[in-house]
Amino acid sequence: MFSERFLTKLRNARSIAVLTGAGISAESGVPTFRGDDGIWKKFKSEELANFDAFIQNPELVWEWYWHRKQIIASIRPNPGHYALAEMEKLYNCFAIITQNIDNLHRRAGSKTVYELHGNIERNYCIACGKYFSNEEILQSQDKKAPRCVTCNGLVRPDVVWFGELLPQDAWNASERAAKRADIFFSIGTSAIVYPAASLPEIAKNEGAYLVEINVEATELSLKADEVILGKSGEILPKLLEAITLQFQ
């Protein structure tokens, strides 16, 4: 399954960066929320996931996110998430860059995670910036938009909405990880949505060995040094085993 060249690169690598997309989360059962049952079928995600919609109708937007939070809270990391967390322990420099907001990488045990689109398990007040955990928000069955206990401002999910910029700190850290990577993984993503799609290109231009793991070929496949087709939840545990043998 893995070429000797790839395994040699893994043995000699000092720095690894991993870009993950919706594919790895889908294997845990995280839905795309573009075709929900019930009332939410009447809305497009871009109609709800934007700041103007939140200000105009905070109750509607918050009810949708309350629904999403409940679903994601019931979902668990899959073997792919856990394999990446174990891989991190084998290298001095290992970073996960994720486009997912479900927090599954951290819940699987990964330590260095750069969240380009935020984290649905965090929330903050749009007035004073105070952060609130999901536990604080979801302990009430009231689906109304929560208010800050400090200033009474509206509390929103800490996710990137349509029309908003990526968090600068996470993006800068992701760029640095891509530039220093000896091996760069693109896992479960079509790698066509910018600026995240530029990260494999940045890594490749800096000399990284580019590896794609996906259920189907993408535009990135032509640029990758190694393309492994299949489910990341099946491939990554095997890769972890192969890496572990390399270090024995």
C-alpha cells in the first residue's frame, strides 16, 4: 500500500503537516448540514451562517446551531483521528491544519491543531469577546440566542461564517507549518477552496513530499508525490503501524 520511497521519507522526516477536510469527519458520521431533515431543508447554509442573518434573526440562527451542536456532541472521533494523534507522538514537529469545526482532532488527543474555520464547541460574545464553552451554553434546553452574563451581548458560535476572514493566528501558523514540512498530507479534502487549498502548493514549493489520502482523485492528485485512495479511517491506522515499525 505504501511505497518504499514514502516509508523512507517518513523515517527521515523531521516536520510533518496534515491538512484535513470534511472527508475525515464524514467517516465519523458528521453530516454536511446541507440536506437536513425537517425545517432546515428550507434554508441554505449560507442563508444562516453569516453575521447579517444572526443580527437580523438571532433566534433562528442560534436554533440551527443548537441543532448542529447537539448532533456533533453525539459523534465520536474515528480511527483516522486517533491514528493522527498517535503519529504526533512520534515526531518532534507535527501539526494538523483542519477545515473542520467539529473538534474531533482535539477530542482524539491531537495537541497541535490549527482550526481554519473555528470550533463549534466554543462560543463568544460579539460585544465584549468573552468566551463560553458548549457546556455553559447547552446546559439550558432553551434554544434562544444566549446572552453574555457580563455585558448582555449576543453570544455566537466561534466559527467562520460566510464573508468572514480566517482567523489570522491560525492561518499564519498553518503557513509556517506548510513551509517547514518535510511531508505534507492532504486528507479528506478536495483542496480546491482557497486559501486553504494553497497550503499543499506552498509545502510542495518548499520541497515537501506531498501525500494525498482521499476516497477519490482530486485536482491535487496530479501534483501529489503519493496518492492513496480509500477511507482515511482505514488507511491511517495502517500508516501508523508502518511508521511505528520504521522507528523500531
